[in-house]
Amino acid sequence: MTRAALEQRWLTLTRELMPTLASECGWPVRNDHCFQRILLDAAVGGCWYDAIPQRPAYRHAEATLLARAIDLGEAVVAGEADLAALNRQSLAWRGKASR
């Protein structure tokens, strides 16, 4: 997949598809930036901004890292990954209690 295709898939997944499914799936977050935080944190194994210093993160992430985040998001959409658990882990890496 080209870099442009990766970025387009990322934006479609996190800005359109996941927010649309959030209520129906009972996910703990609804906003695009929350999905992006959760998926990027999981892809890097910690706070994404420690691994991707420039913003926007999706544009400056290595292609393999962005692809890993996309794959994880697609697993969430397919019901194969637990978004609530991923969110709790993301918040823990940031020193915040889950809501």
C-alpha cells in the first residue's frame, strides 16, 4: 500500500468509520482524536508522542507503524480487538485513570 493510501485509510477509519460505529458498539470513546490516540499508543507500545515527535502523527509516523495502527483499528471494527481494553492501556501509559 502506498503512503498516500495508508494515510487515506487511517483518516477514513478514525474520522469516519469508527466514530460512526461508536454508539452501536458501545465503545468508551466517540471522537476521532481518541481513536487515533488509542491506536497509535497501542502500535508504539506507549504514548505515541514519545515515538512520533512531529504533528500530525499519522503523517510523520513510519509507514510500518501506521500500518500496524490501521490493522489494529480494523481488528477493533471487526470485533477481534477490545477497544475498551486498548483505551485503558493507553490511559495507563499516560498516567490517567480510565473513565
